[in-house]
Amino acid sequence: MIIKNILTKIKIHPSTYFFLVLAILTGNFMSIILISILLLGHECGHFLTAYFLKWDTDKIVFYPFGGIAKFKNDINTPLKEEILVLIMGPISQIILYLLLTKLPLSPLHLSLLTTIHYNVLFFNLLPLYPLDGGRILQCFSCYFFPYKKSFKMIYILSFFLLGIFFILFMQTKHLNFLLLFFFLSLKLFQEKKKIKYYLERFFLERYLKKYPFKRRKIIQKEEEFMRDCEHLIKVGNRYLKEKEYLKRKYEQGYGI
């Protein structure tokens, strides 16, 4: 039942077919097969963990240089759940790799598998948004910094790392670096444009739903709202409960 559910939600981005044909024509078909198997195991790790946590799973999309498991869960989902979903992707890939090494592969194919596995694993764990490493870092930063500030920090770091990628491309002039730089830059700019949407959804979820937050914090403005934390907002000499403040914000247009 779970396998059937996963198969029905796997989608392939149209650009992937072009790179598949290119790989066949250039004799890199085996590399594509191994990458696809490892990526499928990686994304299934995310997907299955989210499934068992009863998240609203959406789909798994495969791109030329990676994949992404998409969900319809709340932004205010507990941080520990989101971190678990994120880290289970790399862990599942490692487990799958170890299982594949037990197969009777030729030395050449085993070497190719190992190279691909470590390249995919370490690249995906780079602290660069929207890769797993960047998302994990952003989640951990939410324990210490406001939700909005955590995005600003990870975007600055991501653009800095993309600059390093561009310098590496200029030195090596390897086509793969250029394609990765272009793809990651595009995804990062797309995500940056959504920040206002994420923030508005973050507040709206808190207004419409009740979350069992254990942490409490006194703040003075909206920009200080944190995940996994309920707030008491200081307005002049008064303190407003979070629900009361958000009710005024959405019903009366009141805000700080």
C-alpha cells in the first residue's frame, strides 16, 4: 500500500528527459541509473518518514541533478519532526548504498557507485538552501532566532556559497558546475521570492489553529516571532497573548 502510494506520487520534471537522452548518447547511461536509484532511496527516506508522522504528503519530483519530496504540512509543524524528515533522506541513501555494495557488482561499477553516492551525499548536505543541509541548518537556527531572521541568515550563507561555486566553475570550466550553479541559483531566487508568502502563512496558521508549544517568549514586534514558541507581545504598557494579537492583526488590521 505504501509502495503504491509512493509510485503514484513520483513525478519527473520535463528537463530530466533531455539530460537522460544526453547521458545515453554520451555513454553515461550506467551513471544515470545509479544516480536515479540512490536519489529514489534518498527521497523515499524523506517521504516515508513524513508519511509515518502523518504529514500531508504531496509528491516526489525528479530533476536532472536531484529530487525533492514535497509536502503540504504546516509551517508551524514541530521543528523536531521537520529535522527528522530532513535527515532521514541522507540516512536512507546511506543504508541503500550499503545494501547495493553487497550485490555482485563489477569493480568498475562498484567504484562508480561509491563515487556517485559520496558526491550526492556530501553535495546534498552542503549548508545551501534549498538543499537538505541548508534546510536542516535553517531549522536548527529557528531554535535560537526568529523565523524571519533564520531565512535571512540562510539566504546570505547560500548566496555566499553560490559565489564560491561560480569561482570553482571559472577555474575548472566544467559543464556540470555551470549547470549546478544555474539550477541552484534559480531555485534559491524562487525561494527568496516566496519569503513574504511563508511569513504570512506562518502567522495565519497560528491565528487559525492551536499549537501545543512548550516554550514561551515575550517579544515587542512581529519580526521576533519564533517557531516552536508561543509569544506574549508587549504593546506599550500592555501584554497581549499571541491569539489576541493575531486576532487584532487579521480582524482589525492591527499590528506592530
